[in-house]
Amino acid sequence: MPHSFALRVYYEDTDLAGIVYYANYLKFIERARSEWVRTLGIDQGRLRAEEGIVFAVRRLEADYLKPARFDDELTVTTEVAGVTGARIVLDQAVARAGERLFQAQVTLVCLTEAGAAARLPAELRLRLAPSLH
């Protein structure tokens, strides 16, 4: 089931044309991913401190479909597309009143603090994608 995260477009999110600056969609989906992980009961700070692992974006493919504007109420959805030993693939979308404005597929990897690839702990994989395990 997709996770939903609501946000409002502020003036600071827009460009000279009054539409959301393209890079801000990446901020919006990052916030939504952080909230999604939090709702799963995963404390990323504790994960780093206790397990020595962090998540990093490895790949992102994005489509900008329609513009969002100042004061729009948006919903960001996050859904797991796949989980492997060290990789999480997510489908994310930004919509206004059910109309899709932006979509992305984001590949996250699990890394040690030194930047080396690391496997996701089995318990973590199960929390992230229970229907896939």
C-alpha cells in the first residue's frame, strides 16, 4: 500500500514563472521517503549509529508531467517496487487533487559510513517490503 505525504507549495519553492522549480520536486520526494521510513518505525539516526549503515540515492529517473504552483496542496506517494539484498527501488509521484504532476523511480542503496556497499539487515528488508518477503 502506498504511503502518502501531504505538503503545500510555498513561494520559496517557485521560480520566476511562478511554478515549482524542477529541483524542488526532488526535495518533496526526499521528505516523503523520510516520513515513509519513519512510519515503518525505522530510525535512520539509530540505524547509522548502531548498524553503521545509511541509505543513499543511486539512481533516479524522473518525469515532469505538469507544473505545480504557489499555494497548491500536493500529495507525494511512495510505493516499494522492489527490495534486494542492498537495494530498494521506489515509485514516487507528486499529485494535486489526484492529478499526477511528477513521477520518479528512485533506487536507494545501503552503504557503510565509509561509502562501501552493505547488505540490508533481514529485519529491515521485511519492514520495508513485507509483501515481497
